[in-house]
Amino acid sequence: MPSQKQQQDRQHYVFGPVLSRRLGLSLGIDLVPFKTCTFDCIYCQLGRTTNKTLQRKEYVPVDEILGDLERNLKNIPRPDFITLSGSGEPTLHSGLRDIIIGIRTITTLPVAVLTNGSLFNDKDVREACSLADVVLPSLDAGDEDTFNKINRPAEGLTLHSLIDGLTDFWLDFGGRIWLEVFLVPSVTDNEDSVKKIARLTELFRPHWIHLNTAVRPSTEESVKPVSDADMKRFARFFKPEAQCVFSSKAKHVTPGVPIEKLHETLKRRPCTLTDMAGILNVPPVEITKYIEEMMSEGKLDVIRHGENTYFSTRTTMNTDEAKE
């Protein structure tokens, strides 16, 4: 089994295209090593953050990223967006501005940045993200205590600094801001918490607000989905009214991953997301789409061992079911 570093060294930076609930057919670019992030969110489907940091640097070479993108665009269906996202916080990459400028020389496709919004208090980050067409930040809390409980930020980050940064970015950004609000049961699934978040959104006026909740297994086992009925009720607290992007019955198919190989692997032994990513040579974030689909169909068991989450094919499945 290759190490995480060996996997990062050999893998492509571009992945997909994947079907995104918000961006349609999205071609992703992974800008930082796995779980390099400013947060350690309790709901993250990729597990605990192993490198919680505020240090911006060129984690992967800009020219290699752009070369990989150019090669991929010649061999795939035309996506709706080029999305800077992946397995960590993309704004930690110090070459973000050069990457977006480089993308513009390769394609006319719109560029989206999927971010937790924690670094918008940095002028360089704001200037880089202002080159995108759509920026999708997140806001999961309406007060500092809840922010620390849900997002578990790197030392020095506060909800106050996050809101100030988002507000400064909104004042100068000519594109679209699509905000994601992730609700966590027993923490923010109540009127008081949601109204606090809604009031904060009025400071930077996102064009769209997307309300989300747990779909896949989260870092903390206690994080479960908020009901569809509550999601729709809470959506009305926002201006503009939030759109619910989560549905417990939704299925999302991800092109590009050999699903038969994934089934066969999980039939033989339990695997973590990083195990599966190494076997299939794709980023862990791409695997999560298939995990969601297979779980919605009752085809997977989830096994937790310490801080690790393993997946295995249900032993009750027969061979024909596994090939569907």
C-alpha cells in the first residue's frame, strides 16, 4: 500500500469531472496535500485534519497543475466549471492567483473556488479569489463558541475575523458569492442558532445561500443529518431564502471512478477513504460521491475504529447486486 506522500507524488491534481449539487458538471483541481486545512470540522467526510495550518505556500507546483488541466480538458466532456477545491483548503496555496490566471489562458470555462472562507482577512487571498467567477465560502456558526465547536479552527482564527474577511471580499468582488451553511444536529438545528447565522449573512449579502447537512459519514460519529422538514423550515430564515442542497433520498453519480473495482475492493476488505483513493489513484474527495450513492442504496457498512472510518460492502449483497 503506497504511503500518503507517495500517493500525492504520483497522482494527478485534476480530478473528475464530478456531478456537483451546486456546480453541475465540475472539473476539480486539488491544490494542497490531503487534509491540509485551516479547520478541523466535525462534519468533514474526509476525516480529521492532519495538517491544521495557516501557512500559505506553493504546496504543489503551479506549472504542473496547469499542465495537468490542459491534458485533461482534451480528453473529457466539457464541464460546467473548473473548481479549485479538493482534499483541503485551496486558499492555502500561495500560487492561487497565478493558477486562476493560468486557467484563463487555457480555457474560457468559468472558475469556481470552494473555500471555508477563513483566509479572506488576507488581502492576497481576496485579490486571488476576485479573479474567479464564483466563490463558494462556508459559514456554519453564528457565535464564537459554536464556531470553535463545529469548525475547530487553527489557532488565531475567529468567527469575527472570518466575517470581516468575507465582508471585505464582498465589497470588491464583481462575481458571485454562493454561501454554504452546514447545519449540525444538537448544535445548530434550532431557531436561535440559525437566526444568528442568518443575521451574519446580511453583512456580506451572498447571491445564493445553500443549506446543507450531513450526507456522508462525518469525522465525528455523532454528526447525523438534519431532517428534510427542518431544513426547509430553516431555509426561510435567510434573505434571500436559502436553497436546500441536501436530500436524504438524493443520489449523485460521479463519472470517472471505476465503480466495479470499488465494489470488488470493498467486498474483500474494509477500506478508509484514503485506502480507496490510493487503490484507484484519485483524490479522496472524489470517492465520497460514490460512498454517498452506495450508502443511500443500503450497500455499505460503516465501521469506526478509533479515529478511522472504514467502509465495506454489505455481506448480504450477492455478486449480481454488487455489479449493478
